[in-house]
Amino acid sequence: MSYTERLPRNRTYLMCPPEHFTVEYAINPWMDTTVTVDAGLALKQWEQLRTTLTGLGHVVHVLDPEPGLPDMVYSANGAFSVDGTVYGARFKYPQRTAEAVAHQAFYLAAESWKFVAPEQVNEGEGDFAYLPGAYGGIVLAGYGFRTDPAAHAEAQEVLGRPVISLRLVDPAFYHLDTALAALDDRHVTYYPGAFSPASQRVLAQLFPDAVLADREDAEAFGLNLVSDGRHVILNTEAVAMGHKVREAGYLPVHVDLSELKRGGGSVKCAVAELRA
């Protein structure tokens, strides 16, 4: 694939403003309850991300935030959609359980989605990525910290797409979307050290031309990105990762999300893709 063929595709996204965002509990290594979140700055940074996406021609739907759900801003975790079918989330930690209900209500209200409630624990696009142009359309699925591997089989039955299980082994990268991202419909970038040796071999076989990140990129949340196939939106801290995607023919677009990182998330965590 030549770099001149890196073309954007219009996407539809779902985001939830961080109106109630705080770090009042710790369920991942990035959360520090002793540091106060600047709520105003978090909302300003979120709005900049939203306007960046709409400015690139994408549609962004907004999910109403609910009091008592500080992590609701990480809207990618609430469900996973493929071709109009939505596989709902079931959170591991009780602090986030009600988020799944809010996401389900959004899809049911739209009436254009086939929503399937899960039986297995899974955290939506946090642990699922879809590549429609790879091998006829495949789902990459992470497990090891949040999503139960049984959810991978359940997702395959619900979505009718092959699901490739990938084991995460580093607690710092507790969701797939902190360790791997789709750059377009067929290509990915990932940090090999976040995965088990066997999963590394699977990824190398499936994606021999992947953009490989290092630990510094991953710790800067440089893999927690959103790409439309040409524009790669990633946080301002991920400078080196920006250079890598540019060298691969994509256009990096940096957005400051320093406050959301306090909760263990960045660009991708805040953006769910709606695949009708």
C-alpha cells in the first residue's frame, strides 16, 4: 500500500463529556486518588478532542453523563459495534457497572441497532478492535485484566466475525486499546511487550507490516489513538509515536488530554466508534 493511498473514511463516534470526572478510586495503575483532577481543564480538553473529530468531517454523538459515574467519559468501554450489531459491555469492577446500562439505553433509543446484552464480562472497545479490510473482517480481542476470554467466543457468536484472542500481560496496559490500535481498515500499530510471547507471534503473522511501538510510546498512551485511515489523533505527550505514524504515511493530529490520563485513558478511551 503506497502512502498516497492513505485515505480518510468518514466515521461516526460516541463521546461522553467529563462533567463528573474525578479519580475517587483506583482500578488501574494510572489512577492516583491523591491527585486532584482539574474538572474544568478536563472538559476543555474533551471539547477540543470532539471539535477535532468534527473538524475532520466525522459525526460525533454525545452521551449524557450521569452523576456518580466518573469514568463514563471513557465511552469506548460501554459497547462494541460491528455492522449495526452492538455487543454490550459488562464491567469487571462494580464502580462502572451502571455505565453499561447507560450505553444500552442509547442504542435501544436509536432503534436502528441490534443490541445484544452480554453474559460474559467484557469492556467494549477497550478490549475489542475491528478491522473490516483484514482477512474479510476480523476482531482483535484482548484479555488478561478486564475482559473474560469467554467473552471472545460470545462476541464471535453475536457479531459473526472471527475473533482473535490476544493475551495482555503487563498491568500498565490493562486494555487492548492501550497496547494496540487500528490505523485503517487493514493495518495496526502495537507494542509487542504488552502481549504474551504467543500473542506476539500471532500479531506478527497477521500483521507483518505493523507499525511497532516501544514501551515509551505505550506509556505516553500513544497507542490509545483514533484514526480515520489518514488522520491519526493522539495525545500531545506521544511525540515519538506521532513521528512513527507519519513515517508510515499517516498524518498525526495531537490533542492535549493530560487530565483524562489521570484516570488511565486517552484519545481512544474517550471515543467509541459506531459501525452501522
